Amino acid sequence: MKKGIIIWAVSAILYLGVVIAGYSVYANNNPKSEEHDHHTTTTEQGEESMNHQYSDQEHGNHGSNTTSEITPKVSYANGVITIELKDHNNHAPELEVSHEKYMHLIVVSSNLKEYHHLHPEKKGDGIYQVKISLADNSYKAFVDINPKGLQYAVRPIELQVGATHHVHGENKLITDKDFTKTLNGQTVELTPHSFEVNKEITLNFNVKGEKPEEYLGALGHVVILDEAGEKYIHVHPVSNDQTVFDTQFDKPGIYKLWAEFKFHGQVNIYPFVIEVK
């Protein structure tokens, strides 16, 4: 009887050893990726992450030396702007959400007087469209996107509408002397009034005690172009409760900026022309 108990105990120990060894082999061959779990997010979490990333940073201003792995094509016909996206392998890139949209399209006229901030919708693989009526003129389009896993720099794309064409380089912008603008009964004042090259500049918009409503995941948006319509900067507030924007200019010259704020359900676009010395 005692001998039988000993045999049973030894058998049990051997069996347990086999089970443990087998599990170890399985675990080593099938490791659970903690890094993958850490980076897996829901769509809502992904949008929140992107909004935080861009809440206090410029985008679009990646520098002329940045290699862009996507070359957008922009066309206009019958009141519709069409954007076609292809990467360096001729594939349609997947886009991340940035400030509630997959694409921000900025379109300006040759004289920098006409300004549109649009959000084309996906119509097919790499195809995005938006309806807008554009007068005959020369325009520049800036396709502002954040493609997954690809480098991208926002650069101007020429867009000709109709037979009347103008050259962007002919612009002679006049620097503002009055930095207080009123639209739809809401006044906004830009300070400071002087700007220096290669220094961090804080653009402070005094909204006269009226806090803007959240618009595209932020209190406001500022788009800046140089006089030739070549240098593009798109910047967002430094925090969720201040209409303050940080940026920097690497070249002196005349720049035009458009500050977008939403008051009482309506988006106002305040234009300013500044000189950077």
C-alpha cells in the first residue's frame, strides 16, 4: 500500500513537471505584446490623442527640406474641389484625425484676400472632395493632413480657376496699423505689434472678455502665409483656456495671418498683416 502511494506521488510530480515545461515552451513561442496593447486605442481615444498633440504645436510648418512621401493633386471643376492622395508607392495613404477632421484644406486667392478653411470628405481610396464656388482666379491650396506612418510636409499647390490668372508674387501687402478688428459685433485685438525673426513669438488675441466656443477641438486656429503664399504655418492655442499662440518666423518679411474664433455659433475669421524684422 505504502509502495503504491509513493509510485502515485512520483507520477504526479512528473506529470506536473511536463505541464509546466509545456506551458513555458508555449509562452516563449507566443509572447503577448505589451507594447501593442499599450498603443492600441479606440477611435475616440485616438482623436483625443491627436488633439492633445497639436494643441500647442505648429503643423504644416515642417520646412522646405522635409521629404514628403505624399504628393497631393488638387483640381477644381463644376463647383467641386477634388484632392487625390498617393504615397511614394502609388498607394492611398491612411489618415489620422487631427482636430476632428481627416483633412484641413486651406485655399487662398492670388492677392491673399480670399481665404477658405475647408474639410473635404472621403469619396474613395485616396479621393477627397468638397463643394465650393470659386471665382475665376489663381489660387493656392494647402492640403493639411497627418498620414499614418509617412512623412509629410504641407506645400502650396497651384489651382487655376477659369481664364483670369494672377501671380502670387505680385502681392504688395500693406502692414496693419490697427490691430483691432471687429466682425459680427465681436472685437479681437492682436498683441504684440512688433515681430522679430528667429525668436519665439507669442500671438495674444484679446477677445475682450468673451471666451470663444470650442471649434475643431480648440479655442481657435491661426493660419499664416508669407507674402508670396509659399511659407505655410498652422498653429493652435498653447492651452484650452487661452487665445494665445506660439510660433516662429525663420525669414523676415510681410506675412498675413487669419485668426479663426467661434462666437455664438458663428466662426469669425480675423485677417491681420504683419511685418517680421
